[in-house]
Amino acid sequence: MADQFEEKNSVANVELREIASDKDFESSSLDQPQSHANGSSFLAYVNVVCVIAGTGTLGLPSALELGGWIGLIILFLAWTMSIYTGCILIKCLYVYPGRRLESYKEIATEAFGRVGGWIIFFFNAWILLGAPVLYVLLAGQNIHSLLINTSAALTEVQWKIIVACILVIPFVVVKNMKEVAFMSAFGALATVICVFIVLIVSLQDKPNYLNVEHDIVIWNQFPIALSTISFSFGGNVVYTHVEASMAKPRQWKWVVAAGLSTCAFLYYLTAVPGYYVYGVETLSPIYENLPAGAGKITATIVITIHVILAAPILITSFALDMEYMLGITVERRGKVMEFVMRAVNRLIILAIVTVIACVVPFFGDIMSLVGSFSNCMCTFAFPVLCYLKLTGIRNKKIPELAWCCLCILLGVVGLIFGTIDSVKALVADFRG
């Protein structure tokens, strides 16, 4: 009888904690104004689109070339799963009534202890540093290719260093996610322009590719295709900071749903025509397939603008995590010392990103590696595991638990098989 009573009491406590979590989440803007800035929901939406959409639009046609048309179904699954995990991740911030957790790492620490927190931080850091590496790499290569036959021609490495120097100003001066929202707006606009250029120019180029081959599914390349698709929805690592910038956090579920739906729409606009036109000859980034001319030059320029504007958002999110752990705040350090320590911390982070970008020059395979090793887990598996651990399993309905298992499965498959294929591809690149 005592055991039965304790079991029932335990289940009741879990249910009450989840109810409290839901209630606290819905009323968070009233109960915890100190945890949030006063940014608008629209700016948060723009942040989500800017962080997620850019490189995904470039790599998804190639993902279809790797995995076949079945990639469109995986793209749909990844879209719906990322909305779900984006919502439950933020829900985990409010698992304790009257208190908001601060970061993805803190959620994991509450769920799985200090070891779990550091594991999540390691995967987060891989994304938050890996994606900016990808952006600096791509921007440097693009500028180099645009100016290679002009008087302003420099080496790729020199242009990557120049791009990093451009990033110093917004990265060091801007303090939080709300203050980088203006850059997100321009970055999101640049992505939309690039998508429509690729759509129009690729369809115009179809007469030159009448006999290209397409595949329904390519099983041996499927995991690495899954990795690229996962990378295209990898915004979970910045969601806690974006949500903290909102004056009305109760609107988060609409923000993340609208942002990811916009990204999915843009992805289909490039993935379908890109693979349809170029088939097995599809390249990553997709604008490399476009014929020489104004369209290709414009697409290269606008996507370069996008990655330069998006990189500070991701690095800022990582820097905020580091500053929280190091106690770099005005309250603890004073206004002047806080700025000095914050500037030094961010300069070190940017230097590390730049060095890696200069050493590893392979865009497509870097994108796949970051997507498979970190994004698959941080986007699909870890939010579900933390959510179930913090709010309980017995109070969930069977369909939701089945959906959770599918999310975890997708993350684990991408992690294991995608990472193996990505590493093999990088090794082949360096040997070549």
C-alpha cells in the first residue's frame, strides 16, 4: 500500500509540475518581466528566419542529389519536428513555477545533471561555432570568386580574415539578441532575393539540361542527405536567447511556427527546381550551377551579405552562454570591466572561428558534418529527452510519445551515419 501511495503521489507531482509549467509559460510575460527584453515578436520571427534559412536554401538541392526525391518527405518531417521541438524546448525553460531557466545548457543540467549539461553545451558549441565557420568560409570564397580578375583580387584566406574583421564591430558592440535583430531583417531579405534568383535562373537554364538523371532514393547516400536537411532547421541552439529578447514570450509558439514555415517554403522553392533542372549534376551551394551572368553574380552577392549578417547572431548566442557561465555581468563586474571582459571573450571566439575557416575550405562537407554531428541531436533528440525527463512520461498520450520516439530516432540516425559519411567525405577532400 505504501509503495502504491508513493507511486501515485509521484505521478501526481509530475502532472502538477507540467500543469504549473504550462501555466507559467503562458503567463511568463506577466510574472517574469526581468527575464526578458522588450523586443517585438516580429523581430524574433526575423531572427529565426535569418539564422535558419540562408545556408539551407543553398545546400538542399544538393541534399536531394545525394538522397533522391525522398528527401522532400524528410524535409517535411524535419519541418514539423523542428516546430515541435522548438516549442517544447522553450516550455522546458518554465518547468519550475516562478523561475525561468536561462539556456539550453541549464535545461539539460536540470534534466540530467552537470554531466548532461556539459554534453549539451559541447554539441551546442559545435553548432554555434561551426555554423559561423561555414559563414566566414562561404563569404570569403564568394568575395574571392567575384574579384579574382580585378585589381582588388586577394587570396581566399585574406578575404576570410577581412570578413572576420567586418564581423568584429557588430559582434563586440552588440550585447544581446534584440540588438542584432536589425541585421536579421536585412539577412532574411537577402535570403528571399537569392531564392527567387535561383528559382528563375535555374528554370531558364532547363533547356541546357534536358537529359539529366534523377533518383527516387539513394540509400547509401541517404544519411548525409539527412544531415544537410537537419542543418537546415538547426535553430534550437539560439531559441532560448531569441525568446528572452521578446516582450511577449507567450507568443513564442507562433513565432517559431511562422519562422520555420517560412524557411520550409523557401527551401522547397530552391530544392525542387534546383534538383529538377540539374539532377545528378547539382552542386552545393546551388548558385554554382547557375550560368555565368548577372543572375549568378547577384545571387553570390546577396547570399554573401546574408551570411555576414547571420554570423553575428549565432556567435552572439554562444558568447552569451559563455558570459553567463563566466559571470560577465554589469552587476558583478561593473560597467567598464564588464565591457572589457565581454570584448576580450568575443575577440577570442571570433579568432578561433576565423582560424578554422582558413584551414578547412570545403563548404558542402563542413555543412554536412555540422548538421550530422550536432544539429541532428540538438534539433530533434535532445529537446525531446529533456522535455520527457523534466515533465514526465506517464502523463503523455501514446501519439505524442510515438512522435517523440520518431524525433529521437531521426536525430540518432543522422548523428551516427551522417557523421561517418561526412568525415569520409572531408578526408577525401583533403587527400584530393
